[in-house]
Amino acid sequence: MISNLDTEIEKLLETRFRKNQLASQLGFFSKPIRVTKGNIEYVIKLYSPTRNKDIINTIKTNHQPYIDELSSIGINVPDTHLQEKKSGNKTVLVITQKAFEEKELVRGMIENGNHEIVLHVLKLMLDDCLKYWKNKPEKEIGFHPTTRNYALKDDQLHYFDTFPPMLMSQKKLNRIIIQMTPAKINIKPLVHQKWVNRVSDEYYQIDKMVSGITGSFCRLRPELKEEILETSWRIIEKTDVLNQHEKISTLNRIQTPPKLSGIWLGFRKLFGKTGKPNI
């Protein structure tokens, strides 16, 4: 269980709100903040404040069941706690987890690791993706196996991004993405939900999940792109998890280094994101 971090959370709410530092320049929804209590390090994630009670209730209702579904599929999710805090007439959702060490974060391993480490992590992530696809329940559920959402501890992947909880239809998730995006200007009413499909398709369609992983590795380590493409191709070609249509569609997407969606990059600019995209 997560220790009580209310005092630390209140301090962060005060300082982050005053300095308008809730959103990450690297991620999308929040800026994970490391805090130490006793001799244990935690991560606290603060999300954009909202007055929308339907959105808050949907997230709260789906969060723990989503973790339970991922765990039953075989995806390792660390102990994660969701709570809500008031700030004036708005609600802030807060997620707390025990922190992984910096050296255990997968994105850093890919950026800094040698050839063998990069390809080993690629195989683990693709295997996790295929495990999800094979074991997912017969209900509407999404999953985002991207490099920024994983840690590797004792050679086991741990998926730590549970926001937004994707135990819902893609249409409902699109609405939450639009409403909870930390925009600097109020352009949310102008964003059509179908446009968000260019982003959220990757959470619901296996061919785009795989191409998202492969594309991330190619962008982070372009000098290894040929080995990355070859490894991804070999794994997908040999798997018995995908049907013939899924396999052909996926292989077609990883013949060359997959690129980020232009619409996704456009969203980032419109919403004031200045760092590297969450690839």
C-alpha cells in the first residue's frame, strides 16, 4: 500500500498551481514529481484541474478496475493509488506510486544502452504487447505500451501509466483526452473527437501499437534502425497471437521506420507542448 502522502501532495498543489507547473514539457497529461518520505521515494502525478464531474467520476470508476484487468492479462502494474483533491471550485486528480530508480526507466535504457540492451528491451516490449492482445478480455479496453510508460526491474517490465484508465470505448477515451489535456488556451471546443482517433488508434489497434513501439525505438536510436526493424519484423512474423489480417497489416507498418502522426504533432503545438513528444 502507498503511504499517506497528503502533506506532500498539498505542498505540491500549492507550489505547482502558483507557478502553473502541472503539465509536463515531456509527457502530455502530467509532470511526475519525485518525493521522499522516510527512506522511500515516491512519484506523485498531478493532473489538470477540472469542474467536469462526469469526467472525474468516469476516471475514478474505471481506474482500479483497469489496473485489475491489466494484471489479469499478465501486465505488471505497480501499486498505484488515485485520489482527488480540491483546489477552489475545481478537482485535481492525483496518482501516487513508489518510484522506480532512474536507471530502471526504459526510455533512458534505450537512449543510453548498448546494442544488446536496446534489442532486448524491444523484444520484451513487443512480447508484452502481444501478451496483452492475446489475453485481453472481450470488452472495450485500451493499452499504451510506449517507451515512456515502462520500467525494467530484475528483467521484468512494469507498466506504470494508468491515466487515463482505458477501460472504456475509444470514443469515451477521446472525450477524456480532450477534456484533460493541459491546454494553455481554450481550444478544446474546436477539437473534433474523430481527430483524436489518429492518436488513440494506437491504444486499441494491434498494428498501430506495434508500429508505435518500433517507431519510438527507431527515433530514439536511429543508428540502430535496421536492427530494430529486423527484430520487430521477426517477432511479428513468427507470432501465433495475430490472425493473418492483423499480421499482414502490422508487418506492412514496420517495413520502414514508422513516423509520428502529423495530427499528433499538431495537437502538441496547439496545446503548448514544447519538449520531445511522448513517443
